[in-house]
Amino acid sequence: MMQRMKSYIRLLAPLALLGCGAPAFAQVYQYPPGRPLQWFIDGGASVTEGRTADFLDSGWSIGTGFTLRPVPGQPFMLRADLNYNRFSATDQLISLGQAVNQTPVDNGYGQTVTGFLNGVLEAPVSAWTRFYVTGGVGLGYRRIDLTQNGFLCDPFFCGPGFGPSAVVASEDTTRFAWNAGVGVDFALPAGQSWFVEARYERIETQEPTEYLPIRFGFRF
């Protein structure tokens, strides 16, 4: 647990340091006015944490959504997003699948689809840079498949090859989910912006599904 906390601190510290000075900077810098409604796309790495890391390797993430500023010129926004994460099964999960099912397992995958409604609070750091914190709740869908030949086709993704696979074991569930994170937004002259953020996301499955997406994105 302490080692995981240290990794969180090392990862989030640079962004958090920017935020510490944000209230003072807000009095000095004039950030370009934000649009009331902005769409965004993002993607990046997704680092598994806790017990999840024992069974699923770190993978990748893509997402989309929009932000809504209820009061123009104010630092608070609402954010709705839909994210897809994909992970490969670890050797430990493959071995466990073989032992439980008494049949060979060659490969496996974990996938999550999450939908969140977040609050976002931001503050200027410079004339074109804004720090923000975010957090919210939603629903998370998780699916895990173990296969015999490494070929996997499911509703979300078709893995190597183009044919159906022999699925040894499959499990899926939809549960309550929540997230919290920090990020930095960099304005562009035409009203768009790009951003980088790190969030802790957790799906309340029987054994919590935890991962830390680190995403780069574009708002437009």
C-alpha cells in the first residue's frame, strides 16, 4: 500500500505543484474566455493498481465527452465522459484460469467501459495554462475473457486474427464507479485547447477494479 501511495505521489506531484500557486496566479493572468460547451477526445496509458495489477497488465485508454460551463467566466464546469480501457491478462490470471477450468488457456483480456459525470474546478497558472481538479461518479462495465488460441472477438474489439475463439471463461458485470484526478489545460488561439491529466478510477466490483489512466486530449 505504501509503495502504491508513493507512486501516486511521484506521478501527481508535478501537476499538484502547479495547482498550489493557482489562486495567486489567477489574480495576475487573464486566461482566454472558455466556451460554454466544448467536446473533447483523449487517449493514453492506463496503469493497473492494487489487486487489479495481479491479474491485468497495464494497457491503454481512449475516451470522449463534453464539458459544460453553467456560468460563463466562472472556474467551475460539469464534465461528462465515456471511456474505454483495455488490458492484457497477466500470467497469474492465465494460470489461475487453467487451474479453475482444467483446460489450457493461451491468452486473456480485460476491458472496461465507464461513464462518469464529474465536477471540474480550475484556476489559471499563466496566460495560456490552467490547472484543474476533477472528481465524480458513474457506472463501470468490466469484462474479462480467457481464450485458448489468442483470437478474441467480442462486442468491443476483435483481437489478432479474424475468426471466433474458443473462450475458456468469461465474466462481465456493471457496477457503481468513481474517479478523482488532476490535470493541466493549455489554451490554443482559436478557442480550442489540449490537456494532460491523471485520474484514479475505480469500479466497485467484488474485488475492486482499480487503474490510473494518464491521458492526453484535445478540446474543441
